[in-house]
Amino acid sequence: MAKTLTLPERQDAYGAWHQVVRDVCWCGCPYLLAEDDHDLVWEPGPRRERACIDDLCECHTAPVVGERRE
């Protein structure tokens, strides 16, 4: 019998819940995206990884939280 994977959930800007998966921005910092809609993201904002190569990356300077990146 297959195991069921339970993904973490986050609420979008409109109050709907989505299961999320981790991905990595081109700058090296992780962010979350909705499993059911990959355009819906939760970016890190001021949090930076040690491996971050660009402090001025859009995921830090204008983070999108629970909305679609335009």
C-alpha cells in the first residue's frame, strides 16, 4: 500500500488554503508554491539564505505572499 504524503498548507491572500511545495529562486533562496497552482507563491521577503547571490532579488525587495507573481 502506498504512503500518503501530507504537504504543509498556507493560506492565500483571499483566505483559501493550498498545499505547498518548496522550490528555490534563482538567487538561491527557498520559497513556497501552491501544489495545485504553480503561479501562486509565498516568497521569503527579508529572510535570506547564506547561499543567496543577490540581495536585490525581487523575492526579497518585492515579495509576493499568497498571490500570483505578475
